Amino acid sequence: AVQVSDLNLENAPAYQNALQAIQEPKIGVGFVNLPAIAAWTKQQQVPEDYNWEQMLTLTLMVNPQGLVAETALTGVGATVANRKPSLNEPVTALNYIPSNSGFTAAGKDLNQLWQDISAIAANNPIQSLLDSSIAQLDEQLGVDLATDIFSWVQGEYALSFIPNADQSLDWVFVAEKNPEAEIAITNLDKFAKNEGYSIGELPLDNQNITAWTKLVATSGKTKKVQLDAQVQGVHTQVDNYEIFATSIEGISAALASNPLLNNQKFQEAISPLATENDGYVYLDWQKSQAQIEKSLGLFRVLEIAGKPFFDHLDTVTLSSRGSENGVRRGTIFFDLY
């Protein structure tokens, strides 16, 4: 295959199209065959009929704060249209994401984003990886995320997890409201009630919140029975946004006047990225390392191999920059110290 010119990477049309889309000066080029990598991590066979042009090409550049990777994704379907970025500034929903967030994804039109991700993952081993991850979250939350949540979020959104000292996570989700959202939130409350949770309102920092709780009887050494209220989720409306959280502490942090948008580390992490984009995926490596190692066993092997890099990694930020001629553009910034 190496000796046959029509089979090598240099003459692959998708690879050349991706390189032509990235004009910035570079110190190196990377190439990732996404389905093949997904199959390897899951120890599966790559289907013979999958799209061999589905690849991620990236070029690496040096930045005073770290490294910038410009990415080009090809082979994600013939229906990819030319599309300019939808934003020219960070979404206001980030004002309700706590500054100590370990991971945050924010942008506009979560419903469309989910459809795009599903199209990229369709008919290859990535799909099974995506389906299993979503299924775990569906089971944990007791809802169908794609139908009950993603489908009605067509405005701004922000999703974040906040790591706790005991390595547990508080999730916070912020969504811009619309007529469909009103109906969906009412249905979520009904669903929680049908699952045996009590739906009630209580004040929190001069803000009324709705909590899904279940009373559980416990007995201690004195054999005295106590009733503990287990909180499955809470939500409240602020301005034109609905805020969801998995705990009282989580929503309290979201309502506090210390948002991620004002965090200096976050501002430094997005500064090398293009102003016009489709939003951000932001990872604070120092706060999230333990959770990532716990959830992704294979990543521990990669971390050991790249120890000099990960020892100096502070944050990772990714943004999408629209698509042109069937190529989806994006930028990844690795903030090093």
C-alpha cells in the first residue's frame, strides 16, 4: 500500500482538502482516522463498508501561552453545507456556570449540535461508544436526554460539571427558554413525580427553586428512625434561562455572583481562539484529571506516554468555526505552564 501512489495519504483527496482549509503557519501535521481509533479503543473490528474519508487532520502551531491546533474534519456526510459560525462573543448562559467548573460546553442550538455529532458517529464504531455513554447518563438521570432535553434547546446553552472534594460531581445545565422549553420542563416535573419523587418549591438565596426529592428512612446505632431527603435534581428560572443542577449545592453555586465568564483562567483559555465561533468546550485539566483517569482507563496509558506534556497542561479549550466545502473547521488550544 505504501508503494502504490493511489493508496498513500499524500494522494488522498480528503487529506489534501483538509490541508488546503488550514492556511496558518505550522510546525507539524497530525492525522487521525476516527473510526479506526474508536475501534481500537473498543477492541472491535473496523466495518468494511465504513467511510474511509472520515478523518481529522490538524496542524500544530506555537503560541506564547502554549500550543494551538487548527483542525479540519472531513468525510462526515455529503449533507454538510457551507456554514459560518453562529456566535461572535461568549454566550450569556456562561454567567450561570460556576467559576470552579472542571468541564464546560457552551454554545447555541444544542439540538443541532446533537444532530451533527450523531451524523459524525453514524455507521462506525464511534456510534457504539457514543450510544453507550448516553445510555449511562440516561440511566443515571432517568430521562431520555436526546428527546427530553436536547430536542428543545435551540437557543443558548451551557453544560458543566463541578468536581467535589470526594471526587463526586455536581452537574449544572443552563438553557435559554422558549415556548417548547416551558412544555418540556413541565413534562420533566411530571416524569419525576411519576418516578416517586416529591416536587416542591423552596427558597434559596432569595430565589425560589423547584426540587425533586425522595424521603428515605434510616436508623442509627440508637435505632431511632430518621427521615433523609435525597435530592435527585433541582431547577429554577433566572431572567430568560432555566438552570438545572443535580444538587442544592450545585444550583447555589450557579446562582452565586462568581461566574466562569469572569474567571481569568477561562479568559486566557479562549483568548487565542477566533472571536467568531460556535461556542466552547473548556477543560480545566488540574481539576478534572482525577475524574478523567477514573472514567477513561485507556487515557491513563496515554497520559504516561505523554507525561512531559500532561505535567505542564493547565487547560484545554476547543471551538468550532463552521464548515466550508465539506470540511468542518475547529481550533484546540492547550494552555501550558
